[in-house]
Amino acid sequence: MGSLEDLFDLVGRESAIFVGLLIPFLGLLVPALVLLAIGLSHRMAPHVAAGPDDLSPDAGAAAAGFGVQSAAVAVPSGASLATPDELSWQSQSLRESDIFEGLTDDELRLVVAIGEQRHVPAGGRLADAGSRGQTLFVIMQGKIHLLSHPPAEAVVRTARAGETVPLATIIDPPVLVTSVVAGTDCEVFAIPRQPLIDLLEMYPPMGFQVYRAVARAFEHRYRHTLDHSVHEGPDGETGQS
């Protein structure tokens, strides 16, 4: 009996110490639980696309800085969204392309909204070397020849489905180094230069993703062209590597 009373006396004497240690712990635990609850509620809430006043470029940049890849993107004024059927076809083609493959569904929807699908017959001329690029073309079906400056106009390279040409269109200054001519009947998605530039400036994370992909595409094409020129002579004969 005496030992039990001694235990109670010990607890009573030490209770102040226990409370003193517990208060800082609770001071950290309670705010952490509140923040966790708020975070979970946002993650579980249904996704709602932001309007033009809901998402600023700074907010988009901040979201990208924290690794948020699914932030809603506002639609530029004057652009109309594609129907679900059009989006499923066009956005999937963009997703499989070399420079738009890393974009989110919302970002692809914005690109679809400013462009249009076109049919180009074989021999159709899309752009001329030396001119200022006005339109970027994502090849959905068919082949497109890139030609050297006239009058010779030799085929420098053939671009196929999934490639975007001419990339110089979104570089400053946008002076084209090759002419762009359909080698076969083609389906392309045409994106006007200035609306695309405006879109990428409005949403820096999206612009960063696209220009990083453009740099990667340039590197791949340069390497391919260099390898081709090293292994073939001026007349198509095999050269020394």
C-alpha cells in the first residue's frame, strides 16, 4: 500500500515536468495535423479548371517550382476549346510529338485551342527558306521534306509523324533555313507562331517544358545530320568517318 502511495506522490511531483515537455510537442503536432488535413482536402477535392483571373503566371511558376504538374491552366481570351472528340485525337497527336510530349492535359488543350488541323497534298508548300516562320507544323500523318535554299532545293532531311517543323519558327529571329514541302499527302496540326509565343510567355513552366524539348530536338537532328554528312560524300558516296 505504501509503495502505491509513493508512486502517486512521485507522479504528482513530476507532473509539472511532464506537462512542460508535452506543451512544445503539442505546439508542433497540432499545426502539423491542421496542415495535413488542409492538404488532404485539396488533394481529394474535384479538379476545377481555373479561369483567366484564377491562375497568374507567377502562380504557375510557383506551382512548377514545387513540382506540381497538374495545375489548371486558363484559356487565353479569344480561343475556343476543342470538343472532347477533337481533343482526344489532336491532343494525343501532340502528346506523341517531339516538343509537346511533356505537357499536361490542360496545357495540350490550350495548344489545341490556338491551332487547327490541315490536310496538305503531296507537293504542297508550307514554308520557304529565308522567310520568317509564321506557323509551326506538327506532323500527324505523312512525310514532309526539308529542302535547302533555292534554286537547288535538295532534300536535306525528311520529317515524319511525331516531328514538329520548322523549329526555327519559335526561335528569335524566326528566319527559316530550309523550305518545307509535303513529300506525301499529310495531316498536320498548324500552330500560329505569335499566339504560341504569347501562350508560352503567359505560363513560364509550360514555356520551359516546350523550349527544353525544342533544344533536345535540335540536338537530335543536328547529330543525325552530322552523322549522315560524315558517312556520305558529296555525291552520296560513303566517306571516311
